[in-house]
Amino acid sequence: MIKTLRRRYRMLKKMGLTPLQDRKIRFELELAEKQYAKRKPLRDAVASASFPLYNYDDRDIWPTDPVVRMIALAPTRSIDDLMSRDKQREQDGFPRKIRLGRMVKPGGKNDDRVVIVPTTVEEKLIHDSVLFEDEAEGESNGEGPGQGGYGEGEEGEIIGEQPIREGHEGQGGAGHGDGGGHEIESNAYDLGRVLTEEFKLPNLKDKGKKRSLTKYSYDLTDRHRGFGQIIDKKATLRQIIKTNIGLERVKRGKRVVSGDLLISPNDRVYRILSKEKDYESQAVVFFLRDYSGSMGGKPTELIVSQHIMIFSWLTYQYENQVETRFVLHDTEAKEVENFNIYYNAKVAGGTQVASAYRLVNEIVEQENLEREYNIYVFHGTDGDDWDVKGEEALPELEKMLTYANRIGIT
């Protein structure tokens, strides 16, 4: 490592350095040598140095050289990396640091992005049981650290297309709550993959309802003689041998000399990109939420966070071919446009669960969704219902069970 740094230093010096740049680079080389010799953490060496590290920036040191890379003391990692490292910690016998608790909120734009706020457990040295009890009590009272929520080919022909999300209504909307400064922005597909792998969620089997989109896949499965994108070496060699056997230039029992072989233009066999139409499963998921007066604050945040994670899981299972419908209800139910309204809408009315179930059944029947879609329904409520005996809600729920793949009520 030290030899590499010195070699780069000499290269930079030949390119030309100002006296200040030269002095700063030599200073950092000395730091690296001390660290390497003593096996001392770099941050300790920097802290004890007489020349402050932050008196200059990177542009003063690396003005022209694109090869040199600065090593970050605290690198930013993706949510996948963090989860992988935390899983390894658990396998090694240590407690997990990342908790997949109330960590997901809708993104700030009208798309499928979500904001992920991993909640971590800070390592602490506890010297007094009283301190530990006080801290635990503070957190239980809500005063603790915040949590947040993929023919024929000719030159110049287009050979790849961007995957589409046909007919998908984006969702967004800024979330309320804590953790505003520590978000990791992701999309629903990536989050669904993490959740599926982390919690070993089941892979769904669709009902065989598929649709053909204006989306195509391109595979090097077809072959063409004479021209193409990628030469098939084995097929070409076989064709050359066949041609020369016909010309009696290759005879049984005699050694084949490659320089004596004749090659016809048609002997070359190429693999070409074949355009195949994709058929994909599709799903529609209904999210129902009780937005009556008793559902303000924490209940709403918990329900919406759960619904985002369910949507992310389904998005991953159906390769982004998931359509969302949002229904709010108090004593009456209504469909709203996007996750933003679904999350933020409030009302001070009563609760009639049957109205939401009835609206979903009407939408499915009127739009004939049962024939074309795998249907999922997820409902969040605090349990209060004016229909105490379920005389209206249960018949609607039983009707829903005849066509829905899954129904979840929280």
C-alpha cells in the first residue's frame, strides 16, 4: 500500500504540483506510514496530527489525476449491504443492530419510491442499572430515539428495450413523523426483494391470468448463416468441416491441417437476437383504511407503513406489474387517487367497515377485474365499527373471499 502511494506521488510530482499541494501530499503519506507501522486507526492519527485534516479539500490535492481515489472513513452503504452485514452479525452470534420496525414511508413524489429509515440499536456501556431503567422508561413513553418510518439482426437495429410499467398509478406523498434526516431512498421493487429474502416470505403462485404487453425480450437463441451479431464458433467449425468433407479436403483417418481448409461465406454461423413478446402476471391490490376520528396519529402511521411493505412485496413478486387502488372509509367509503391522499386524509366521523368492502366488490364487478387480475385486499382499522354484529360487513367479506387471492385485516 505504501509503495503504491509513493508511486502515485511521484507520478503526480512529474505532472506538476504546487508547493502547497506537495506539502499536503507528503503530510498524508507520513500519516499513512505511521498508521501502517503502528497498525493504528487512521482517525486517531489524524486527531493527533498538528496539521488539521479539514484545512483543505480534495480539489487541492487531486486536480488532474483521475486514477487516484480517496478512501472514505465512513462509507455510505445501500440498504442491501446493511441488511447483509446485520444478518451476518446474527449468524456470528451477536444481536442485530437493524430493526425492520416502523421504517417505511411514502416517497415525496408521484412514483414508486419509498423512504426507508432503518432503526438501529446503539452500542452502549451501562455502568448503572438506574440509568438503564430511566432510559428504557423514556423510550416506552415515546421520548426515546425517533424511528421512521430488468429474427433478424442488421447493423444499427435497436436490440434492447426499457421495461415498462403499463397502467400503473404512482404513489407518493411526504410522510409524517420522525427520522427526517436519515432516510435512504429506495423503490418498492428493491424493498420487496429485501423483505422477501430477509423474512423468507412465500413466493406467490398466480391464477394463470396473464396479459401480453408491448414489451419484448431479446435472446441470442436464433441462428443465422452469413451475418449476425455474435459468431457461434462451434457451429461455424462444424459447418466448415462439412464443407471440406464434401470437397474431399478432409478424409477419414488423415490429420486435418487447418491451413488447407476452405471457408465459404455461408459457413459462418451467427447467433442473432430474437424478439419475443413477454407475457407477465398482473395483480391489483386494494388498500383500505379507516380514517375516522379514532385513527389519527400512530395507528395511521403503522397501518400505512405495513401497507407500503405489503405493496413492495407484491411489486417484487409480480415484477412491477402491480396496480394499486386506495379506499378510505368512515361511515361512507370513497376511492382516492394516490398514496399521498390515502396517507394524509383525516375525518372526524364514525366507522362503517361494510361501506369499504361494498365499494371494493362494486369496483371488481363493474371493471371485471376478477377475469384479468390476481386480486389482493388489505384493510387497516382500529376495530371500531357501528355494525357491531357484522350483519352488513360479513356478507360483503364473504363475497370478497370468492375472488380474492388474499385478504388481510389489521
